[in-house]
Amino acid sequence: MRSHLLGIPELTRAPAVAVVVDVLRAFTVAAHAFAGGAEKIVLAPSEDETLELKAARPGWLALKDGAPAPGFDAFNSPAMLADHDLAGRTIVQKTTAGTVGALAVADARLLLCASFVVAGATARLLRERGAEEVTFVVTGEEGRAEEDRACAEYIGRRVESAEEDAEPYLGRARDSRWAAALEQGARQGLPGIHPDDVRLCLEADRFPFAMVAGREGPLMVLRPVHPQA
């Protein structure tokens, strides 16, 4: 499988197959939401649209990153998400990097959103779908985020070998600038950051599903998919 790693600013068109990677924290949060029973996640282009979608559909939850804001129900934190009853719920998610990257390649024939916790399942689905060329969208730091690059490389290697060791890639992510920033933010008690977030984000292959995004009417919707292989 041929792989390309691009930052969001480097995208000039939607590739045929795209894997959008946001380890810290958007697509780790999304995976934990599905593991907690969420039915689907709507990827929103703006905070205003997130709140409009929530207002029009009673029972939907609005989630954003950063500081708390009126109308939003949840933080972009995998640890804090455990406080919510998500069974059968729809979440509308807007983040600075992950959702932006996914919407930038919304016209891809196959679009997956990924992080370490679903890396193995993502690789299996790529293999199952016969992907010969994949563009990994590295969402953090305009394509330079080490945790996202490490995860993308790990997924690419897992497509070729199910025995690939995750630890070297996880080590790179642990040493990344953004992991250090989140841990510092947790120590300072900043809102929206939990002391367990980085640890939860750096668990390889925790969940057995991949996450596939696609258009459903006017919305871009993310759903869990269990690969067969």
C-alpha cells in the first residue's frame, strides 16, 4: 500500500481513500463515544452550526474542544466523556483540527477517522477494502504533529503486517509537544482537560471497530464499522 502523509493546508483535492488522524484528542473521543453506545457523530464545520443542529434535534449532544461555552454538553476529553449516558445518542462534534480535516476530504470515496485506539481495526478495514493508495491527513500542527504522524505510520505498517509493534509509535506520541501541553494543562486544572486524557489517547488497538465518515443528506456523519478481516 502506498501512503502519503499530508497536513490540512497541503490538501488540494479529496483523495480516493483518506484516513484523517487526530490522536489528541478528537478521534480518540469519537471512539470512546461509540464504545459508550453513541449511535453516530455528526462532524460540524462551526460552533454555531453545532448548536443549531442540537437545537433542531432534541436529544442530540453538542461537543467542542477548548473552554466551556453555553449550549455545549461535553468536552473533547475521552476521560470526561465517561460522565455522559451516550447509549443511542447522536453527538455533534466540532474541534479545531480533527473535524476540520475530515470535512476537508469529505468527497473521498472512502473516508476513515482514526487514532491509536482504533488503529488496528482501521488497518484491517483498509486491507478489507483493497486500498492500494491512502492519504493520511495529519491534522495537528499543520501536518507536523508527531503523535498524528506516528499513528498514521503505525496504521500503514499494520496494513502490511498485523504483528507490527505499537510501542515505538506510542513512544513518539508520548514525547510529542501536544502530549506535554495537555499534561501540563491537566496539572494546572484547565477546563476540558482530564489527567487521564493522554493515557487514554495512547492505548493502541483498544476498540475493534474503525470509524467511517460519509454524507447523509446535508450532514457529514461518522459511524463505527467492524471489519471482517
